[in-house]
Amino acid sequence: MDGGSGPGPEPVMAAGPSPAPELPPEADPDVEPLPRGGFRCRLCQVAAANRPSLAEHLRGKKHQRLRSLRAERRAQEQRSLFVSGFARGTAAEELAAYFGAFGEVAAVVMDKEKGAYAIVELREVASRERALAQPQHALAGRSLRVRPREQKDFARPSPGRGARREPLGAGQLEQALCQAADVDAQMEQLVGLLELSEGERRLRHLLVTLFQEVFSEFFPGCAVLPFGSSVNGFDAHGCDLDLLLDLEPTKSLQTSARGAPGAGSSGAGSSGDPGAEESILSDIDLASASPPEVLELVAAVLRRCVPGVRRVRAVPTARRPVVKFSHKQSGLAGDISIDNRLALHNTQFLRLCGEADKRVRPLVYAVRLWAKQQGLAGNPAGGGPLLTNYALTLLVLFFLQTRSPLVLPTVARLRELAGDEDRVVVAGWDCSFPRDAALLEPSANSESPSSLLAEFFRVFGDFDFSGQVVSLREGRALPLPEAGEPFKLGSLNLQDPFELSHNVAANVNEKTASRLGRCCRAAAKYCRSLQYCRKSTKGRGWGLARLFQPGAVEPGAGAGSFLISIPVAATRPPEQLCEEPDSCGFKEICAAIAFVLRDILQCGCAPGKPQKQVGGSGAEQSLPEDPALGEEPPGDAAGLEEEPLQPPVGSKRPQPDGTDSAALPGAKRPRVNGPEEEEEVAASWSCAVWHRVWTGRRRLRRQLLHGASPEEPDGDLLELEQKVSEAIVQHEGAARPPEPLLRFEASARLVGGTQREPRVLLRLAPSPAPGPLFRDFFHFLQAFLPSALRRHLGWGPGAAPQN
């Protein structure tokens, strides 16, 4: 080789097709441009500021892994069958053996909830096509319904799924509690089941950090401080993220900047750089701005600058003005307030109480879940009359302050124990108490958590909520005059531990306060039973599991039963109702219940075992029959009115002529009802639910209302609900399945007296034992049925069902 020669001729390349030009990253089908510039990957829910960043993301492991996972899922769907119609209890192996005749079966996934359907995945697409080509399928004498598996849009796995724990359903919670050794163990386990997981706590912390970074850009020196359920020691899955945006440091910086030599009229977001881009908060003086103006500024920052935040809404008219928001990726809802420093100290106080004694948290969690299940607790942001979790927590803490010996010290005692560093006054209210639970004196009380829970119900079952004030500062019930002039008295008077003029339960009305006492009395009675104290050896609900069942421990509710209370729109005074028990139309209500179940919800409804009227003359009631279950219905439901009514409540049972009441055996004497639940008349029937008529109603209702007049008469609204049910039935298959999804016995009775408004108690007793499916149906019926009855009976428009 001649080293001095120049470069030789370039090698000749073989001729071939030229490579396809590489597409720009923004042409990827998973990418969409953003209105304010940049790009967004729909698959990964990630934003990129420019083309290089987008290209780097598309080449990254995360995007490639999700693309591979999506392709795998789509391939699975194209090889899979949706199978239903087989008998309950059919094993996955039986289905695999049957469909193995068409090709190798990769997997069989059974419906975990009730075993009504299965997904059968075959190895090859051709195998699925052979199965679909066969016109009929049968297994163990049952005809199978076989169709292609529905292809759904790919949903990427939630971030941090391995670290987050999904909330338990009602059935799962009951099953978990029933495994415990005793009620004390159930209460301890309940805390672990309901509290936030470490992953959920980290997620909330990351959101707070994100908000702090964004708001600091516009409000230099500000602080974003969490308070409320997320950090007070009584957190639960799905609780709101409450935040305080402390703008006092920002106001101080603004004042200093205005006083500096050569300072201009820089706004909250000004950095002092004359070349800085004008901020959305320019020329805003926070010290002179009104609260609504500041709230709108906060809302503007959330809308424009915080990723993933949506549904931003300022609420300046609330007692504590807030900006409401939700976070898309985490699914969290939250509030940001700008003037609620008292809430920070309330949060620290609750955390101190939870750390002071290990029995506090189990007791609070148990009472709050019990109240929620009984329909006593909710969120009063919309003006509702229910108790808040904060109010229920304060009731528990007050109860523990009144035990002998004390479990918790009073707020007045905590103020005495506070050191100089713990002395705080906010808006004129003394918020001094030790921040360290180690400084508190240990309690000498040795009561178990289960006995404390039983005592809680006993104490508040007979508590005069409207005639006195619950004071945590004093640890006792105060006479009304001692509450002070600004305190707003109501049906339930619960004084805030620091802001003494604030009634925490001012939203609670007389009806809810009365129900709270009644439910506490029923719960206290249940807690004295063996079913509360002893673990069931027959697999039945016991302890907390039965206590948490809605209405299960109310008077008249048997084991495994669920109660729905239906207020009666009586047109006559209570004293006249006692003389004429059916003056409020109990029989029409029974006929209406049958109409809603049978015609509106497409359920089977047949007369059950006749129920004798309590204390009555022996007349019996039953509901109109369902033609689908055998008998012909009566021509007119009003024919029920011709049956004789029972004597007025409190009257004696008629005796045969010549019978001396003193000669009746003691064990055979008629039972006299107490004033709490005065039963008057009763009816019963058997029901079968064939379709999931409680799922997807909201979406179908919107579809049916599309293009309709916004104002419809009541009858048309009931007709709409009937069409919604028919659409659900049609979607599941017009033919009635061989076996119903649910069976239950139902009975209705009219209760009330001269001191109580009349109401109908509807009791549902499922057979077999209730599972998650029945609980879902019950919770739907609990909201849907009273509203539908009001419309059908003409008692008023009622609220449109929200399911």
C-alpha cells in the first residue's frame, strides 16, 4: 500500500431502497399540541415544552413501556370472548375445557363480584373466530351467550399504584372486620383500613410542594400550609386537601418594597427586574385588596399555572371564603383559604388528642363511620343539615373529657399546661395548648375502646342537644346563657374549642338531631347484646360489622336487614293521625312502593307472607302482585283502602265477649309499644332484582334528555326513570336471566304518634346473606325510592335521583 498516495476511491454501496425519512416527534399519534405552546403526550399524560424535550420523552423507557403494554392489551382483546349465561358456581376450569375445543385457552378471568360472566382469552385470533362462528353454545345444560370482548380505550396505570391502597368496599370492610378476634381488635383494624396509606400521604405532600413552588413565584414569601383531615391524625381515603395560603409575609415584602428608595408600584408578582414580564398579579396591593379580589387572583394562578388542576371556583360567600379545585391525576378535591389561621390550631389540637391516648383514634374512626352509614354525617358545604366529621370528632373528644377518670384533659387544662412557646392568640381567641403530647399527664382511665364506644352511644342517646351547649373548653355541658351572646343556638349546640362564638353544628336541624339521639339509643341497646360482644361462629355479622350496617340495629330491624326511612307528607295534625291511622295514605304508599320497584326499576315484586297489624284487629296487608311472578294484579290498587284499619295507637286489643283481662296468662299479654317506635300497620312482599338497574343511570338519563325541554312535569320524570331502567335491561339483554341477581324480603310499617311525625319504615332482608352487590343496590334505593315516591304521590317535586 502506498502510504503517500491520497485517499482511494470510496467503496461502492449496493443499490437498495432509501430509508424512509424520520417523522417529526409532533407527528406521533399520541402527541397533541398545547394552546399555550409545547406538546402533550396523551398516552403518558406528560407535557413537553419543545420539540427536543418531546423527542427525548418519546424515546424514553416510560413511553416505550406504555406503548408496549397498550399493544399487548389490544392483542388480548382481539383474542378474547365475553361469556355469560353459565350457572353460578361454574369453575374457570370448566369454561377452559369447553372453549379448549376451539383452540388453546390462555386464561379465564371470572367476575369476582357474583360470578355472572367471564373473559376467556385464547392463544390465537383464529380460535376466537371459530368460537364466534358457532351459532349456539351450551355448558352443563345451560345456554351460553358468547360475544367478542368489548375493546376499550387504553387506560394507563395510575402513578404510584404499588404504593397506594384502594379503599375497601362495604362488603370487603365487613369481611375484614369479621376476621378480628374481638371488638377492640376490630376498632384497631378499622383505623388501618380507613386511614391514608404512605403512598397517599406522599402524594398529598408532593401536591403541597407543587403549590408552594407555583404560588411563591407570584406571592414572594408566602406559605402553603395544609390543615384539616389530611394532617390532623384522623385522615381517611378520599378526604379533601385543605390548604391555607398565608399571604402575610408577601404583604410585608410589598410594604418594604414600596418604602425602598426608587421603588415603583411593583405588584405582588413583581421581581423588581424592570425587564421582567408583566405578571397576572401586577399592580395588585394585597394589603388593600378585598378578600374576593384576592380569591380571584388565587383562582387565576391555579387555572393558568398549576399542572393538572381543574374545576377551579372561588366561593367568596362562604363562612370562610375559599377557592375550590380538583386535581386530575390524583383525583383529589381541595380548598384553598386565605384567612383561616384558626384552622391550623384546630388541626394541631386534634392531632394532640389523637397522640395523647391510643384509644382516641379507634373511637373517632368508629363513630364517624357509624354516623356515615346511618345517614347522619355528610358535608354541609351545600347547606345540608348533616353532621360534619369535625363535629363528630369534637363530640368524641368531649365524651372522653367527661369520663371518670378523664381520658383527655379539657382545653382549659391544656391552656394551663402550655409553655411560653405555645401561647398563641388568633383573632382574639386564645389557642394556647402544648404541641407535644409527651407533656400531658397519662390518663388513669382503663376502659377498653369497645366499652367506651358503647358508653358514647349511651351518653348521647339521652343527651339534650338543644337545651345545653357542649363545651370542650370546660369539659361539661353548659347552660344556654353561659354560651355567650354571639353564639348561634340551634338544634345541636357544639362550641368550637377555641372560637367560642362558633357553633360547629349550627347547620344541623331538629330532624337530624332527633335522629342522632334515636340512632344512639338503638346502638347503645345493640352494644349490650351478645351479638356485639361475641364473635359469631356461624359467619354472621357481629360487633362493628353489624353496627355499621345502615339501620341494622334500629328498632324492628332483624339480623341482616336494612332500613329505609320514608317521611310521610301528612295532611292532618298528629293527634288526628292517631285516631285515623291511614289518614296519611299508608296503603297508597304501599302501592306506590310496589309501583316503583316493579314498573320503574323492573324488579319482580310479589305479595309476601301477610303481616298482622300490631295491636290491631287482625286485618292483613299485602302489596299489589307482580304478573311476572305468577298471580294477576288487582284491577285497582286503591282496593286496599277497603280493608279495615287497626285501632288507634295505644288502644287495647279487642277481647272476646266475656273474657276477663286479668285471666290472660302473663306470657300471652299483648305487647304494648313504647313511644319511640309506635307501629300501626304493616305490609310485606318478596322481591327479585334481575338487572343492575342502579348503574349508569346518570349517563343514560342525560342521553334521553338530550334535546328535551328542561322543565318536565313530574309524571314525565317518572316516565324518564322507567325508560332509563328499560335501557339498562335492553343493554344487558332483553331476555330475563335464569336466576335473579338478588332476592330479598321487604316489609313496610307506619310508625309515629302524637309526638312524632309519621314515617314509613321499609325493611329489606336479603337472602342469602348480603354481599357487596346488595349493598350497592340498597344505597341506590335509599336515595332513589323516597324521591320517586314523592313524585308519584304528588307530595312535591323532590330531588332528581343522582345515580
